[in-house]
Amino acid sequence: MRINRPIENTTTVFEDGDYPFTILEMNEIKFNSIGIEEMPIKLEFTNRDGKTVVIHEHLVFTEKAAFKINQFLAAINIPAGTRINFRDPEVIKHIRAKTGAATLVSEPTRRKAHLRNRVAKFLYGGTSIIPSFARSRFAI
């Protein structure tokens, strides 16, 4: 008889709250499994102790999800109404040099007995989080 042991979570999980992030990767726009355009991005969040957690996010290009793209752009200080060509490599290079902040929440993972973080919302405007201790590796 085989005993299933719980999977130990070796991934760092931050407490729910607001954290600064840097953009590690922005990949080209692709079609997901149901035919909707999306752009995968990899964000690294840093807490005050210098610990980091990496979160994979997807910017989904639909009317319903446009608010999240607008939140993301505002969080990295791109003014509202700015037209962005997400297919232009120079634009992506410029965006990758930005930092921002977001609210993270923890949730159980699917099929595993541990928690993970996800972005609840991107922060902009009057946020008290200043991404000064998050440094981009891609500064222009």
C-alpha cells in the first residue's frame, strides 16, 4: 500500500498586501487555448525584507479584461489614454524597464495542498507603496 504524503511548499508566499514589482519578462502576444489574444508577463515582487516572489500574469485583450490592462499601465506610470502597440519590440523594451506596485492575495493552488500569491489589482495614483526598492534589470 502506497501512502500519499502532502507536497511540501518550498515557494515563498507573501501575506496579503501591497508590494512593489519589477517586470522580469513580457512575451509576445499569442492566442490562448480558446482563441483569445493574451500577453504573458512575469512579475517579481519584493517585500521589505528583500525576499521575492515571482508571479505569472496574463494581460488578456478583451473588452471585459481591458480594466486590468489599464490598471497595469497606470501602475507603471503610463498615462491613461496612451496608445500602446504591444507588438512593437521597442515598446516592450520600454515597458520592461518600468516598476510598479500591486495588491497580492494568497489562495490555494489547484490540485496541491499549499498556497500561492496572485495579483488582485495593480496600484496607481494614491498608493503608499513606492517601488523604490524594486529595481528593474532592464533600465533604459
